[in-house]
Amino acid sequence: MNVRRLIPAAALAGAVALGATTLTACAGAGAAGGGADGKLDVMASFYPLQFLAERIGKDHVKVATLTKPGVEPHDLEITPKQTGRLGEADVVLYLKSLQPAVDKAVAQSGVKNVVDAATLTPLEVHGTSGHDHGADADHPEEGHGDEHGHSHGEAAEDPHVWLDPVKYAEVAKGVGAALEKADPGHAADYRKNTGELVAQLTALNTEFEDGLKNTATRTFITTHAAFGYLAERYGLDQEGISGVDPESEPSPARMKDLQAVAKKENVSTVFFETLASDKTAKSLASDTGLKTDVLDPLEGITDKSQGADYFEVMRSNLKNLQKALGTK
């Protein structure tokens, strides 16, 4: 004989309520901590922001980047798959104006937690020359264009803030605050990790200050005019062969100007970068009898990079600058 055990109505109601509470708690945990693995899903537009998210988020985040290693960020095109992935992220980190395709995709993504790094530290306009940020005194109508090719009347702001450790630290603080807001359950960890990273960047700034204090020349020539903030921070003069696009071809007049600058300022080295062709740098170096070396704008890390992460590559940049500028 089958015996049916009756469950009291009150007990049954309690079990249902408990189950509902458990489901709600699980859903809440997933919302606060990102996906099913409990981690905050962060999408970074390119390496410098990916690095910050990984260093600050550590085990609490899952970080992906739109710009794969070896891809020149300025030329990035977004695939439909990436656009869809972007819309699923809990937090999106990007730097407006650096990558037009990303700007468009972010605007269409509908993501709630979007952080524009350009709002976290003041941006400035830097020309291809560190000597003159405006028109020449003798030829006011012939002001240098900025690295985007605009005249200074309509110059765009320089986005390369991560190459100045002080400004990069300001961006780090903003990224940390954004992660705290998106995932308040781990706010204390994000705050602690941000503090540690800022301290490391402060120490790096001191290394650059001390390392570039006494040099034979203050001028450096580079194919990619990405080092305006770095030059300004440490009292150097950047002379860019091309502008913000490292693949653009300089005019014959610009090459002639640089030959004169190299001679006048005792420049020994023409810098090129790992993600772009060294053809122009080698051409100028050959015409002027100069050496070539790498100055990495740190827009991505590859197996050709002089270091495995931001700090290692920045220290390689420092050594290469010291060698080129003639550290005393």
C-alpha cells in the first residue's frame, strides 16, 4: 500500500518562499559581480586601459580588449561580433577621439557603466614640435599643425595621456572609482589595488625625473608624435616626423627641418615604434648620420615589445631616452 505523506501548508509555503529568496540572492550576486562566474565583465578599448582594469580589478574582473596585440589602435575597425560583445559588458573603458570606430560602437552599445578616460585627466594640444606649440613669431600665419594635421586654430587634443605616469595615475583613480560603483561588494579591494598602482606610478615618475635630469640634449626625434605629455612632464622637446598616425608620410620640407634640428640640438637618435614601419626613421637617420632606436608609445604589447607590461616597457623607454639624450 502506498502511503502519501502530506506536507503541512505552512511548511510548503515556507519552502517556496525560501527558494524564491535563494534565487533572488543568486541573481543579485550575478548582477553585482558580472556574469555567471561572479566576475565583473570589463571591456577595454586598448592596452593601457586593459592594463589598469587588470591591475585594479585583479581576481574580481574578467577583462577583454577590442584591440588585439599587434594591431595599430588608431586604425582599428570593429567587427559585428565585437560590437555585440561590447553591449554585453558590465563596464566599458575607452578613450574618446583615439579610435573613431570605438567611439561609434560605444555610443550604440547601451552599456550603463561607460568610462571615457579623456574625462579623467585634462587633455592638452601638442604639436609635432616641442619647441613651438603655436605660430612662429616671424611667420604667425604659418603655425605648426598638431599631430592630427589640423592648424592650431582647430587643433585636436592629444590623447596619449598614459605616457605620462602622473596623468596615467589620475586615469587609474577614475577607473578604480568606476569599478567600485559597478561592483560595490568589492569596493574595498578596488580601492586598495588602486592605491598600490598609483604608488607604483608615482615611483615611476620619480625614476623618469631623476633619470632625465641631466642630459647633453633635451630634444628627441620620433616617428610617432605620441610623447607630448612625457616631454612636457620632464622638460624635453619632442620633434615628430609624422603626426598621431605613425604610418603617415612626412613632407620633404618637414624632413629638411628635422635635419636642421638634429644638427642644431645635437640629436643622436631617431626613434621608431614596434607597431609601425621603421622606414621613415631609417631614411632620416641615413640622411643625417644618426642612429635609430625604439621609443614605444605603449598602445599594445607584442612579442617584439621591450617588456611584458606597461612598467617594463616604460623603463625600457627611459633607458633608450637616457642613451639617446646623453645622460650625464
